[in-house]
Amino acid sequence: MLVNMTKYVKTASQSDTIVPAFNVFGYEDAFAVIRAAEKFHAPAILMSNSDSVEHMDLKHSAALYRSLGEATDIPVSIHLDHAKTFELILRGVEAGYTSVMYDGSALSLEENIENTQEVIELAEKHNISVEAELGSVPYIDRNEEVKSILTSPEEAGIFTRKARVNGLAVAVGSLHRMQTRRAKLDFNRIVEIEHNTDVPLVIHGFSGIIAGDIKRLCSTTVGKVNIGTELRLTFGNSLKSEIELNPDEFDRVKLFKKPMKAVQDAVEEKYRLLGWEEKE
Ligand SMILES: [Zn+2]
């Protein structure tokens, strides 16, 4: 069933579970994410990032993911990640995304609040949930100095009083696109942010967070984590080995079988790590 993410992310933020959100790029990984989530009777969040938006028009990705979401009993949200312009948000809304992230993290606090308020106004009309970002989670693979602007707890309070978002992405030590687990989270900062806002927190750059910190994160008010790199690695590496093992195979449907299963297994592992129990 298709839903926005408001309710279940709030519930997760108040419990010892976190809802994982996955960047997906087409049928194969979206299908695998939903099959995995069904085992836990958990919500599934399918996200389109900027690479995906470039690869496939939002109209097509929304139609595909909506149809997958409508075909299952678990709650499924289709989330447009890191939209930096109102124009892109509007396109996402019109295409049928049930949730959007407005990323005004590079702007001043005032501008970020103002733009987020506009997005909330639009989203409310369409029953869509809104995530915003405060502070900046850097990208490790971009040709820029890896500079993290950690979220100020005080600004988090000001921001969420003025812009009532359904999730606030905070910069607390994680990095985008890390291929190994090396990032340590600043839990003191998380606690301070929690004191200043009742909005569920969102962590981007999950693939790089060290194992010990993940368990600890479940008892905070973090309600959603974004996972991208790990699934891309899983799919890509599995596909590479399939091609090497079957040099004469040309049928993509056959070559995709094992990578899809590998992605499903990896997603199931994430649900377990984030406090979910299998129901079957
Ligand atoms: Zn992100």
C-alpha cells in the first residue's frame, strides 16, 4: 500500500527501531527491497537520488515504484531525495512521489526555513511528507574538501519550530558514499538535538557508520536512515561475478537473478540491524 512516511517514521523515532530507506535505480533493486521488507512486515522506503533522476525521468520511476507499492500489503513510500529546487519538488509531486526531501542545507538558516515552509505548504495539499536538512553531510567521492558542517542543536530547535517537517536530516559525523564502515557518530550532539526538537531525525550516509554506533542509534529519536552505497556495491559486485562466471550468458534476466537475491539479503540484514524482527 502506498503511503507517505509521516506516521511510521514518527513511530520508529519513539521506539527501538529505525526505518531504512534505500536508493533504488529500477525494477530489480526496488523489487528486492519490498520482498525483504515484507518478511518483517515493515515499511519500505524507495528513494530516488540525483543520479537516478538523471538516469530515468521521475514520471517513469514514480509509476514503476507506485505500482510495486500498490501490489503489497506493507506500507511503501516513494521518496524523492535531496531535491535542491522547488521546481524539482514540484515535478516529483506531480509524478506521484509520496514523500520529498527538500535540501536547503547549503543556504542560510533563514532561507532554508523559508524554502522548506513553501515545500511544506505544497506537500500538505497532496498529503506528502517532507524531510529537510540542517547542517551538511559531505560526499566523500566529490572533488571537494571533505568538510562536514555539523548540525547546531540550537538551530535544529529554531528550524523545526518554524518549519514542521516530518523528518530532519542532521549532520552528526556520517559521510555520504563511504564504502567501508569508518564514521563515528557524535552522540552528544544527537542528544542535544533531541532536547531541542520532537521531529524525528534522519541520518544520511549509513553505509559508513561503524557497527557499534548502529545499535546505539536505535534508541535515539532517529526514525529513518538513508542507505545507498552498500546496495550499489552489493548489486554491482554480484553482477560482476555473475558475468565472470558465465562468460557466454547474454540474457540480462538470468544475469540479474543472483544480484537481486544478494540485494534482498543485504536489505534484510539492515532491517535486522535496525531493530526489526522477522515475522514469518
Ligand atoms: Zn543524503
